[in-house]
Amino acid sequence: MVTADDVRKIVGLADIGIDDAEIVEFAKQCSDILDYFAILDTLDKGEPQIRDRYNIFREDEVLPSLSQEESLQNANQTEKGYFKAPRVM
């Protein structure tokens, strides 16, 4: 179980600003996460679990949309039919 002192130590090492009011909440969340890992450690690692697979994707459907001219009509700057944005270096 993760204690409030453990969280304070982690917060200090990570240099994260967390209020004392949040320490208890973070301790509980960290403990819950470690409990989930403990559950995962109990799974049989010998054989892979095979489940029925099915297609969860929908078919592509073409819907009406804006033309290129309509899309660019409110742009501050365009170039060769595309939006032009400031160069970022």
C-alpha cells in the first residue's frame, strides 16, 4: 500500500507541486494501480488467451463536405490551395 509519505517522496523527486489535500487522494490512486498490477500478475502466462474476433469498424461512408475554396475562404494566408501557417523552428 502506498502511504502519504511515499507520495510526498515521489512528489519531491518529480518536483511536482501537489497540495497536502491531494496527497491522500494520490496515495489511494497509486495503491489502486498497484493492486491492478497484482491482479495481472495472477494471470496464466503459459498459453495466450484467444478470443473470438469481430470487425468493430464501420464501413466508410462518403458525406458531403466543404469544397477547398469554401474551406480556405476565412484563412488569413493561403499558398497553392493550402492553409499557410507561420514557420516554426
